[in-house]
Amino acid sequence: MTTEITNPATGVEELASPDSKLALDEFGDAMADADGPAVDDVKAPPPFSSGDAAGLEALYDIPVNITVVLGRTQIEVTDLLALSSGDVVELDRKVGESVDILVNNRLVARGEVVLVEERLGITMTEIIRGN
């Protein structure tokens, strides 16, 4: 079985049989002679910097889910169904202890609960990196 291939050095179509092989150094030389930039000449985009907000405009309208975890507890279904208005559920955190801030279910920060004009809010006190 033979296959037609184009030699990058000459641009001429040639027949190649399964037995014929192009040596790696010949292939490299042929590619160096071909038009177009060498692999080493292709520049990767610069890394993102937090000061470069212009490139992020396309991301501004993407919705994300933010969850603040005040604490956790385990409760049996029977006890859960028996809860009524005014019941207290004990959590694993103390008053004043930091809360977890999750974005799309991923821990990104910790914060403190604050009161803002008679409403609850969160002040971020620590950013979690490399998570």
C-alpha cells in the first residue's frame, strides 16, 4: 500500500510506502525550511494579572452561586421533621467564629457576620488561595 504525501521542503507530492521512513533530523530540517513561524517563535499569552480587568469583561455577566456556611450539624430525619418555628439547631461553630464563603461550592474565603442597616452581611477576613 502506498500513500501520497507532500514533502514540506520541496512542496512536491511523493509516494510513500509503509517501509519508507523520514528520519527525524530530515523532518526537522524540512520543517525549518517550510513557511510559518518555528515552534520556538510562537509566544504564549502573558499570564493574567489582577490589574488587567479589560480582558475579563466577557466574564462579568456569568452568574455564580455564593454560599456562606454558618456551621454544620448532623440530625436524624425524625428530629428534622419534628422542628418547628422557634426551635434552636445547635451548630459546630461558636458565636464570633469565622464563617466559610463558598463560590460554586468551592471554599474561597472566610469572613465574619456583620449587621448592615438592619440586615445581615459578611465581611471577608481571609482569602483562601490554591484550593
